[in-house]
Amino acid sequence: MTEELFMYFIPSTPAFLGPIHSYFLRLIYPLSTYLVSSGILPIACIGSVSVWIVVMLRRLEAYQKRQKELLRKLQEQQAMMTNQELDIQEAERKRIAADIHDEIGGNLAAIRVNLQNLHYRTKQDEQKATSLLQLVDQTSQNVRRAAHNLIPPLFGNIPLTDILQSYFSLLNTPDILFHFCTNKYQPYFDARQELILYRIIMELTNNIIRHAKASAATIQLLYYPDHLEIVVEDDGIGLSTSPGRMQGIGLSGVKSRVRSLGGKLHVDSGISGTTFIIHIPVIPQHAATC
Amino acid sequence: MQLPVNIILADDHTLFADGIHSILQTVPNVAVLAIATNGQELIDLLSRHQPDIVILDINMPVLNGLEATKLIRQEFPHIRTIILSSYNDPHLINLAHSYGADGYLLKTCNKDELLQTIRQVSKGQSCFPSMPRLYHPESENLPIREFNLTRRETEILQLINQQFTNQQIATHLYLSIYTVETHRKNIMQKLQLKSPAALTRFLLEKGL
């Protein structure tokens, strides 16, 4: 198109323009020779091409950045939704535990103490009452355990390590020897975050009891200046040989909980057992106040 | 019971508190002055009554039993306190003790245990249930048990002592290198050591 225009333009140049044209050529020729031979023109060409490349790269970068930003926002939203879901679940658990413990447990304790206080006319009646008392005791123990499993009493007012220490000292598993180990407790996390940590440890512990076929297990909570490290080990059969253990609801719950705390989960499973290493960073502003 | 003992009960479950009340009514020389339904009410009652002993539940609205115990210890140091709770968690029993409670009873106790505890506490003794202790069989006979190392960590420490590299330890114990590195980091933290040279020195000093 441009070439055609040029061909049309040249012959139609009026004759009086001839001297100007030749003068122009005489001027322009050495100039263009100079430009090419001195390297200015090639450099200018290369320069403009490289500027173009740089501009394109910049544009690509900006595009990638925008995409990353969008992805981050999406992930944030997802994390927020998981967090909300977990919060709702926890609130519900707390409510059910309070109902069970206060209502049923309270009534059982009242039944017990009043039953104890009755006066019986015959020995037979007293024996009946004694067996009833045993039943009440058994039931209240079950109620307490159920409430405790939902949420430990006074959670949030007591250091997490104390609650876990109690839990593992009372844990009665004939086949598996649990060992709980911790260093000095640090109040890095709020009650909500500690409840998430508690759930993670409970889930991994239940997993060991149910599936690992282990004889010994170690649970560690180690507080470092900038993070908390949770190490859960067992000497069981490993994840791959125990079908359903890796895909189980439990472990996906562990993963989403670790993610909601911004932590990292590392799973090492083999013939010598399974090791979970969980790294939870301390939120900077929280660490500054401690 | 020789001296008359005045008691205030605090439990949000009135049927239970009434039951305890009627048990105590049958006992000579024991009088129940009042029954509170939460911790705050109990504290308010204490400014009007002068009981010798307060028997209180942990799980109460407004002010829980442990906080109330702490307050009583500060405000009314002469009043003795007995926690009567359904919780048998060692850390709660410990906490009650450190907050200054004089006794701890489970709600599954019988009449004799209740009276025995009241008698002991009124004499100025304290009375707590015996608690299960954590059993650490693997660290019983190790020279480094004071550092709270786990069995796996001790194993790794021994391999380090035999000049094993992290990779060799990982292969030997069928662990990933990341796991070994983590254990190593935790060992260093527990032993409060900063460098591999310090670890070597530590192992030499301990004669391992």
C-alpha cells in the first residue's frame, strides 16, 4: 500500500522540483551514508526494538502481577470461608458441650446426691439404690467424656500445653504408649487459634489410635521465637499401607486447619512409621506484644 | 466433728446444692449458712456471712469457681475453700491448688469422702485427689533425660555422635531428610546449642 503510493507520487513530481530534488539528494546521501556507516542508524534500530521488547515485557509482568493478585484474593476468600466454617462448627460444639455438661451432667449429679441421701427401709432397697448409683456414675462419666471431647472445660483460660498434658496423662490406650513433650508455653495464639491447634492434635492422635497400628507415639509442641512446631510421630504401619487414612476426613480437616493458621504441613510416612511436622508462624503483631 | 463448722455452698445447679445441703443437715456441728448460684453471688454473700468453709463448683456463670477461689484467697484469706467439681482433669486440680483452694472433691464422691474432706480442711489441712503422673519410660535411664528429648531424638543424637550425616541418618531410620533436619533443629533447641561444633563439644562432655 505504501509502496504504491510512493510509485504514484514520484513521477508526478513537477519538473521544477528537479534541482531541489537533486540538491536534496546531495545533502541526504552523505547524511544517510554517515548515519549507516557510523552505526547510529543500526544502533537506533536496535535501540527502538529493545525498547519495544522492554515495554512488552513490562506489560506481561503487569499482567502476571494482576493475575497473581486475583489468585491471592481468591485464596484469601477461600481461606476466610474455611475459617468461617470452622468458627461456626466450633460455636456449635461449644453450645452442645455446654448443654450436655450443664444440663445432663448437672442433673445426674443432683440425682446422685439426692439418691445417696434417701433413707431406705429395707436392705433390699438400699442395694437397689446402690446399683442405681453405680449406673448414674457410669452415665455421668460418659456424659463428661462426651462434653470433654467436644471442647475441654475452661478452654481459652488455660494454657494449651496444660490441657494437652492432662489429656495425654489420662488417655487410656492399652496398645499405644503416648508421650507428650513440650517446652515453655508461649501465649502466641488467641483462644480461637489455640482451639484450631487443639483440634489438629486431637485429629492426628485419633488417627494414630484408629489406623496406625502403632505401639508408641510422641506428640511435641515446641515454641520457637517466631513459630510453633508440632511434631506428631508414631511407629505404626504408615499411611500408604493403611487405605483410607490419607484421604480420610480427618487429614483433610487437619490440612485445612493448618492452612487457616497460615502454617505448613509436612508428612513423612514409611516403614518406620509416620511423622507429621507442622510449622505455624507467629503472627508478627502478636509476637511484638508478647 | 468438734467445733461447729459454718459452710456456704455455691453451685449453679440448685438441685445438686440442695442435695448437698440435705446431706450436711444430718451432720451435727455443721451448718449451711447460705447457697449461692454463681461465683459473684458467693463473693457478695461473703461480706454478710462469716463462713469457715466455702464449697464451690468450677463451672458457674458470671464468675467461675476457680476465679472465685482466687478472689476469696485475696479478699478473705481466713475462709477455707473446697472445690466440688465434676472435672477430674489434673491441670484443673493443679490450677485450683495454685489459686489457693484447700481441697478438691469430685462430684462422684460419696458422703463419707465429703465429710472427711470438710473435717480435714476445717482442721487446716489440705485435701486433693491423687493425680496420675505422666510416664516417660524411654527417658528413664538416659543421661540426657533432663533435656526432655524423645526416643527418636535420642536415637538421632546417637547417630550424630557416630558421625552420621543427615542423609545417612535419614536412610538409616527410613525418614525423609526434612524430618531428620527438623529433629536436629529441635534437639539443638532443647540442648540450647547454637552450632554443630557446640553439639560435638556437648556430646564429648556428656561422654556419649
